[in-house]
Amino acid sequence: MTPALQPHRIDLGDVVLRPFEQSDEAAVAEALRDPDILRWTAGTAVIRTPAAKRAARWLSPRVDAWARGNAIFAIADAGTDEVVGNVALRDVHRVPDQAVAAYWVSPVARGRGLGARALDAAARWGFAADGLGLHRISLDHSLINEGSCRVAGRAGFQLEGVMRDYYVEPSGERHDSHLHARLATDAVSAL
Ligand SMILES: CC(C)(COP(=O)(O)OP(=O)(O)OC[C@H]1O[C@@H](n2cnc3c(N)ncnc32)[C@H](O)[C@@H]1OP(=O)(O)O)[C@@H](O)C(=O)NCCC(=O)NCCS
């Protein structure tokens, strides 16, 4: 059982990290049109949902995720509040002092450092004594997802090893995955 979390907001200047709202459905629907977001982050239940209902299926458990111990942030444009991505710290304190990170950035917002900056900011808050007080945050990605590997490295998540056949696609295809992690005690330059 993971403890309930207080929803939180992090201001990064051009973007904010904030909890998802039901009104984000159209932006989430647009993001889920991207085959890579769908393939690597959506999960089998969402992928198997008819396309017209996928965004609602994805969004509803995330809007109230904080109460169930998952710090799920939308990455939103600071000017328009439009969702351009997602960074999550899941299963907070399920293993004491630990959490698991995940992220995506909408195709229109890629290539300007948002994925790495959002992951770094979420991790710093996760480690802070007045944040979540975590010691270790891990993440994994399929070996063929090079973009995810680069974001992880850029945000200070060191490569720890290869987990064989860890990631299973809805088709049943299995992939080896990299395990990365960042510790509260790691010296990571600000992004
Ligand atoms: C992977 C993803 C989050 C990258 O987001 P982004 O905001 O464009 O990434 P950034 O701009 O922060 O890039 C950080 C670094 O990764 C590199 N990078 C980003 N995408 C890359 C790609 N597809 N291939 C190779 N390198 C890539 C950047 O060049 C940058 O390198 P640098 O540190 O040398 O400057 C985004 O493409 C995405 O959402 N993909 C689909 C979902 C996904 O795979 N999520 C991760 C699941 S484990």
C-alpha cells in the first residue's frame, strides 16, 4: 500500500509540471495518436481501447492518481496551459524511499530539452526533504528506444544494467530493457 500524496505544481519557466485535469482530454488524445507514445508508454489496456475512447481511458486513473501514491505530472505550456507531455513518479514509497519514473513528450514539443528537464525537475522534487523524501528513483526502457535512453542519461539516471525480456508488447513481442536509476546522493548538474 502506497501513501496518498498531496498534488503538487513545479514552475519551470516556459512550462509547468502540474496534475492532470479532465479538461486535458483533447491534448492527451492528440498525444496518443503518436505511435511511439502509444507503443512505449500507454499500456496494454489503453492500446486495446478503441481509438476514440483511449484518451478518457488513459486520463481518468491519472487525474486521481495522487491519492493512490502516484505523482503524475502533466508538462503544460506556461502560457496556454496546453499539455505537451507527461512525467510520472509512480509507486512512491511502495519500496521504502523509492519510486519509478516514466515520461513522454508530444511530437510538436520534442527536441528542445523538455523531456530531460521535466524528468530532472520531478526527480529533484522527489528527492527533496520537503518533496517526497525519496532516495532512489529508477526507470526502464526497451533497448531499441534510444530517445528514452538519452533523456534518462541527460537527466542523471545512470545505466545500471540490462533486464532480459523485461518489456512485453501487446503483440507478445519481448524486448530487453535498460535499467537506469538516480540517487538523492548523485551529483547531477542542473539542466
Ligand atoms: C523520448 C522522448 C521523451 C524525448 O523527448 P524530448 O523532449 O524530445 O527529449 P529532449 O529534448 O529532452 O532530449 C534529451 C536528449 O535526448 C536526445 N534524444 C531525444 N529523442 C531522441 C531520439 N528519438 N533519438 C536519439 N536521441 C534523442 C536529444 O538529442 C537530447 O540529447 P543531448 O542530451 O545530447 O542534448 C520523446 O521522444 C517521447 O515521448 N517518445 C515516445 C515516448 C517514450 O518513448 N517515452 C519513454 C518511455 S520509456
